[in-house]
Amino acid sequence: MTLHEFSPLPPRPRWQRAVEWIEKYCISDRGGRVHVHPEEVAQLRQIFELGNPPPADLGRMSAFLALISLCGPEPLREVMAPWRLEVDCWSVWRAAGYEVRDVLERRGATICCPELGTMFEAAA
């Protein structure tokens, strides 16, 4: 099973799948698993359920959303596709857990997922 696939479960809202993916595959600045805080859940609901573009200042969530756009589940990647996130590639790389890093490649200021043909370029 690849990182962008989920086992068959009852349908969940996209924001909930985003929270689950972040908590499973992303790591915090201290190297442990991430716990998505209630205010971050509210931001994810705005993005994934209402289609609102991510605000410019998302803090650590910018890196997590960049990872979702690279190798998250397809319905979540599609939501993130039109938006450019203001985050550097090193923050994105540091937020990636080991399972995620196994499917990504760094190429200078670009991170890509060769399997999915997706890439993230740092904001200029």
C-alpha cells in the first residue's frame, strides 16, 4: 500500500482525512508525531470543505499541506493543487516522516514524488 492510499473505510470528510494523514505521516520540529490542534483543524475544514484558499500565514501547517499536495491521498492533492504555499523546501522536508521521505526526492529547492509525478517548488 502506498502513502496516498487508504484502506477501505466509511467515507470521512476530506478535512478529517487530512488530519489523519498529517498525524500519521508528518513529524514535528522535535522529531515526534504531529498532533493537529483544534485551531488547525478549523483551518483544514475551511480549506478542504469550503474550498477557501489557505491563508498566507499558516505556520507549520504550510509544510504539512505541501506534503499532502506531493504525496497525500488523491482527493486531498486535488484540493491543494491550485494554491501556492509560502513555505521553504527545507521546512517541508523536515516535516516529512520517514515513510514520506522514502517516496520523495529533493532536487535543490524542489521536492518531488516521482511515483505520482508531483512536485513542490519553494515560494520565491
